[in-house]
Amino acid sequence: MPQPSFDDRTDFDNADKGFLGTASQPQITDGAGRVVWDLDAYAFLHGEAPDTANPSLWRQSQLAAKHGLYRVCEGIFQVRGFDLSNISFVEGDQGVIVVDPLLSVECAAAALSLYREHRGERPVTAVIYSHSHADHFGGVRGVLSDGTKVPVIAPSGFLEHAVAENVYAGTAMNRRSVFMYGAVLPKGAAGQIGAGLGPTTSTGTISLIEPNTYVTRTGQEVVVDGVRMVFQLTPGTEAPAEMNFSLPDRRALCMAENATHTLHNVLTLRGALVRDPHVWANYLTEAVELFSGGSDVLFASHHWPTWGTEELTLFLSRQRDLYAYLHDQTLRMLNQGHTGAEIAERIQLPPALEGAWHARGYYGSVSHNVKAVYQRYMGWFDGNPAHLWALPPEESAKKHVEFMGGAREVLPKARAAVEAGELRWAAQVLDYVVFADPGDTGARALLAEVYDALGHGAENGTWRNFYLQGAAELRGNKAPTPIDSASPDVMRALSIAQVFDSVAVRVDGPRAWDTTLTIDWNFTDPVEEVRLELANGVLVQTTAHDGSDADLTLTLTKAQLLRLVATQSLDGITTEGDTDALTTLFGLLDDADPDFAIVTP
């Protein structure tokens, strides 16, 4: 199959185009002086790829690590390389509109400072969140101070999805993000070199200001600070709530995260809802039809722009074909009886896509995306009865190792597999040994060696990071999860129903089987009444009362509820009835583990 040419320097030319300068101070710190981003961390990415890096991923990492302020077109600028994502600035009549203010407050403030250094002290006149992932809204308080009244524009459904993703399964996602982005791995030719979509995630403060203007339909036009924008809603694509938009008077098109210089994820390795590549492809077709002919430049929330109407139309069309092909071919083969794992080994991209740099699997991969498409339609079960009730990993591992003659027999065979280049098989076998006996230092060391080799050969940035983080933890180098996405701003943005949902998923069901209780919650700000009933290990919320008395009635505000959940303090809350009901409920809640084991039992 054809491969893209390393002699093609178009991406490097485009990534450098419009460069105006970068920050004089490379380290971005928080209020305590802790470094949350280092612009010099990837300075080693120069020259030819070393033996410890896939040449294609090395090239992508070189491009993604470029940092500074860039001119996209007249009145539109981007700061790139200050976080995983880009922050864009659209100049208006009185100030500047900020698009996607990065993940961290500190990084967003540094980016705005760099913009103003080159373009003057323009006030922020609006903020746009293109979609509901934290690296596109978390830094907003770095560009807007408290009390600033400007339009904050987002797609319909933004707030619900933004806060739910970061709270309901936030602890598990954050833990797996450590592996996916390699944020705590050492940066270097043998370590973390990038994440494909960008360098890595910053580790600063995540904030959120609630939107006050929602885009509810494709074709909706908004004029802010004299800038005309036409929006395209794209729910269910790269995020549950997402939108592209055109700036027709600038002949510019923002594609959010729906079309970047990589194959994206149908299911991100950190965990999320499975995305719909069929819908994704259809929205890219719609974007071509709506906007491409009237655009001279395409920019996005990651990577570098594409200039030229013909070039950006081809780029969008091939991105569309990429997701459509993976979707359709997976469906074709699953209807022939192949499982997700089998399809992932069989599928091959067509030559035009295989040969396009922007279609390479630096962030998503063909392999795990195909399995995600299978999962979306068929679920976890592949139809084989032997897989219907398989043993859990630790028990299965012990029996595998016993059947193979014990660890003393397995390890020499695993070493032979490594020497024969059978790394995937060696990893699978050694994983059995480690899960059967996590104290087997020889197995851990050899599996770490295998993970290093698999990581150094991976073209996909997130696969590399998973392998190298796994190797580090097998060697005992396990760092605490550096980020908590359930920040105070995110928690304040939860609805009362979502707050109670976040409590319900912490109830230890078996311990709560025999406990019944009823608590009425009368909220004065906002005005709302909720009854919580615990029975059969399930915490149910309802607004319909059957006239029966509650064990406890509380009168409070939403702010007091958040404090109560965080501290279990009833200060300032009016109570009527037995407060032991609340003590009982809190006593049945489990705490999440932000640093749970992944590569060991």
C-alpha cells in the first residue's frame, strides 16, 4: 500500500505559516509556582527519528509541538502548542472573540497574554465553546474575569454533557488519561513524545463558565462584536455536543475537532460513550456542501490550518471518507460473521487514505476504532458462548499459567517470543503471569521491556503512551493522577438531578440492600422539590410524593447541597425529622479511587 512521503513538507510549511512569535518565558506556572506546562519540554524533537520512536509519529510530534501565535487570515489568529488543544482569536469591532480556551486557566491566560503582546490590549467580547470536552472550555477563567458579561456561546446540550462526562465516570477517565496522554511520563526520545492530537494535557486549573447563548440549529447565524458567524450543529460526532462554524465575511471555516490532521477516536482509550462514525461522516459531507466553496482557509481546535478552497475541500472529503469507510466496512464484515478483533486485523484503508498524512492513526487508530464500531452495534459479546461467562482476569490468569506449567516454564518461552519479535504474544502471556502473581519481579521486568518495545514502535501516540506508562508502573514508577476534572466550577454547573445522580452511583449496593429511607429536599434557590428514596440498594429521585412522610426533610439551596455532599455539614440547612437518615445514606457511599491499578490486579 502507498505510504505518504516524508519528502512532502506541506504540513511543515502550513504549521509554520503566519508565525508571529512565542512566549519569552517557557514555563507556565500556577499560583503556587507549580509548572503546569513547559514550552521547552519537546525541544528534543529535531532531526531524524531515533530507534525509540516510530518515524511517522516522530514527524507528527514535531508538527504538534510547534508553539506560538500564528496568523490564520485577516482578523483570525491562533495560539498553538500551549496545551493539547488550540485557542483561537477572532478580532471584532471592539475586541476579540475567544474560541476554545484550552484545558487550564493558566495556559489560557498565557495564550491571551501572548496574543495581546502582538495585537494589543483588546478586551474579550465573547467566548465560543466548540464542544463539550474539557480541553476546549477548562481555561475560560484565564480569559474572562469574574463578573464579565459577554456572550458565552455553545452548542445545544453542551452543559449537560460537559459536566456529566467529568463527574459520573470522571475518576476512571482521569486515571486512564494518565496512560493515554502520558502526562507524567518523562519527555524524551525514549519517553513521551506526544499524543498525536497535540503534545499532552496541561495540569493546571480546570474552570467553567456556563454558556448564556446556545446554538440550536444548523444555519443559525449570530453576530457578535460585528463578526458574522454561521453555525452547523454536529451532535454525536467527536463529542455528544459539538458544532462547526463559518465566518463568511472572512472566508474562514472552523471545524472544531471534527476534522484534524489525524484519524480521530470512535472510542477514546480513556473511556467515553462510543461515537457514531456514520453520523460523523454525514456531517462532514454537510460541511463540504454548506461551507467549503465559500472558504479560503480551514482551521480547527487542534493542529494547523489548511489553506485554499480546493485543498480544504479535498481535506474534508478525505476525512469524511475515512470515518465512512471504517463504519461501512466494519458493518460489512460483521454481517459476514467476523468479530471486532478479527475485522481489526483484516481491514485495510484504500490507497488515497493510506497515503494521506492527515488520515494516519496518530490519535485514534484503525484497530481500536473498528472494535469500537463493532461495540456500538453488537456490544461487548462476540457471540462465542465460551466468551459469554469467561473468568475474571486474575482468576483466568492463574489458571492459564497453571495450564502452561507455571511461571518457571512460561518466562523462558516468553523471552523466546520476544527474541523472535512476537511482542504482542509475549505481552499477552506475560500479562497472565503478572496477574497470577503480581510479585513476580522477573515477569514484571520482562513485561515492562515488552511494553517499551511496543511503545517505541507504535505510530499511534496514545498507544505509545499506554505502553510506556504501563512499563513505568510495572517498574514501580506510579505517579498520582495529576488532574481532577470534577473542579468546583464543573460541580457548580451540575443540575440538582445530576448532583443526586453523582451520589447514586456511589451507593454500595450490597451494603444498602436492607436499608430503606426517604429524604425530602426543598430547594429555595433554585426553587425545586425532590424526594430521595433508598431501597434495594438503589437511590431513586422523584418529584411525585405519595403523601407519605419522609424520614428527614431538608430546606436548602443548591450551593448548600454541594457543600453538604462535599463535607457532610448541615450548617445553615433547615432540618425536620431524623438527621440519622442522612448519616446512614452517607455511610453507604463508596469513595472513588483516583489511582486504581491497571497493569496489575
